[in-house]
Amino acid sequence: MTDAVVLAALLGVVGGIVLSALLLLARRYARGAGGLGSEAEEATYRALHQASLAAPYLRGGLATPDVARAARHLRAVLGSPAVMLVVGDVVVARDGQTEGLDAAAHRIAAQVAETGKRRVFPRAEGGDGLEAVGAPIRVDGAVAGVLVAFAAPVRAALVRAAGEVAEWCAAQATLGELDASRAALAEADLRALRQQISPHFIYNALTAIASFITTDPPRARELVLEFADFTRYSFRRQGEFTTLAEELRSIHSYLELERARFGDRLTVTLRISPETLSTVIPFLSVQPLVENAVRHGLEPGEGGGTILIASEDAATHTEITVEDDGAGMDPDELHALLTRAGDAANVGLRNVDTRLRQLYGAEGGLVVETNTGAGTLVRMRIPKSQPHHLTRGEE
């Protein structure tokens, strides 16, 4: 082999090494440019991601079956060989090398629950030399459970992390309780609306039906069916949300019954954009506005009047309006009525306004335009995108 051949071979080897090094550097640069930056930033992202995966399983409370599915993500956040969550005397969640650690977990949980403080246990019985840290999960000031993390050894970083994760678990459980309280409050609001519907409307509807039994039996039969449809919808037990189309069907039944009382004195106009019919709205949010227009707008006058129900697509929202040309009211009286919780008058209007603000924020309530003798216009704006609000058929 000549010197030229040897030199060429050496240059080829060196060139390959340099090329490989450049490719490796380019790959690392590309990963760094497209990723999250430093290793610390990537570690932070991974921890936050695991926490977000665990959150839904903790919202139902620490004693629900779903909490067991959170253990894997909690262990990933802590980076420990084994994690157990103890509520009372029951291990409700576990992940990792937990075999033979139940007795140790119960003992640790009992001591942490008794003192209410985070504690380090140098050696877990039956744990093959594993040490442990136990941290209390406090909900409403009381220890609702204990997070136990095992490691060999337990370092200061794990002790701090266990305390932080336990506090985070407590926050998720508390948020779950708030969600449950909100749902209970919403159900109470719906019960209040149903109670409002019951005495006034049902009496009038049955009286109207009775008036047709002898004079126009087919009409009486139609009204009975409308009454059944209306009450079936209004008193249903499931679903905090519905669609605009479903609510309008109920409103149709309601207005047919009111027409039986008012006759030609009640005129109803609908201007509904077809693309808005699938909008998800709070259950019994439009119907009370229509009933309010009839009871407080048109009923006081002898001549009746007109009700306009409209909906239109407004980009990210659906705008729904209910307007009447009836008696109207003084704006100051309206403001007092909407803020005076103990007043039974117009409870439907106040109830709908409160529920909308709870769901969509302070700016999401009703907008009311009225004056004495000038009729009333009530407007609501409902977001089109509501991924967490399901109708009864979607639950």
C-alpha cells in the first residue's frame, strides 16, 4: 500500500469523524432550538405535564375510585421508586415498587395525620431499606389524606417536593368540592325556577284547557299535549345545559298555552338564525325571559301585545333577545329588582342573570333595556365554544 493510499484512508477516517461530530452538534442545536431550552426547563415542563394529567383524577375527591389513576403521574413528578396515597386506614392509590409497603404506609400515614406535619422516616419496615417521607393533604383545615413517597435514601429535594405535591393535591380536591358546590347551587337555582313555574302558570294553563273541553275538544286535546311537553321539559331531572333548539320547543308549548288565554291579543314573532339552533345554553335560561315578558309586560294591559324572540350569529357568540312592547318598568326599579334577592317578583329574570354571571363571568349577565310604557328588551350573549358544558344527550 502506497503512502498516498494510506494518507487518503487517514483523511477519510478523520473526515468521517468530523462529519459525525458536526451532525451530532447540528442535531443537538436543532433539538435545543425547537425544544424548551435547558434541561431544567424541560424538567419543569415534564413535571407540569404530569401534574396536569393527574389533576382530573383528584377533582372528584380523595376517596373516589378515580384517584388511583393519579398515582402514576404523582410518582413521575416526585421521581421516587414508590408512591402511596392513604385516606384514613385505606391505601386508595399506589404506583411503583409498593409490594410489602402497606404496613409501613399505614404507620406513616397515622403518624403524619396525628401531627398534621410532614415527616421523614429513616427506614420503612419491610421496605428493603427504603426510607420514606409522609406529607399531609389538608382540605378545609383537616388532614384528608397522606401522601407517602419511598426512596433510598430520602433526600432533601424529595422532602420538599412531597410537601409541595401534597399541597397541590389538596388544592385539586378543594377545587373539586367547589365544582360540586357550584353544581348544587345551579340545581337549587333550577328548583327555584320550577317553583316559580308551578303555581302561576299551571293554574292558568289548566283553566284554559278546561274552557275548551266542551266547546272545542280537539283544541283541548292539543293543549293537553302541549302542557305535557312543557312540563316534561321544565321538570326534567338531568342536565344543566340544553340547546337553543330544545329550549325553543318548550317555549312553543308554553306560548301555545298562553295563546289559549290571550287569543288574538298575543302575537309572537320568531327571528331565529338556523346556525344558532345548536348553541349550548343553560337549561331554562330563555323560557323564563319569555314568561317574564308575558306576565309582567303584556298581562297587565288589556290590549295584549307582541313578543319578539330572536337569535343571531355574532362571531364567537350567539346573541339571543326577547323583546315585548308591553308595560315596561322604571330602570331604577329594575336594578333594585335584580339585586334584591328576597323579592319574589321577577325571580326568573334575576335567577337567569345570576346563573349567566356564574358561568360566563361578570360581563356575561343579562342586558336589559326598558322604561315605563316603552316595553322591555332582554339580551344574552352565549359563547359558542363551551367544551365543558354538555347537554343531557351528551352526558
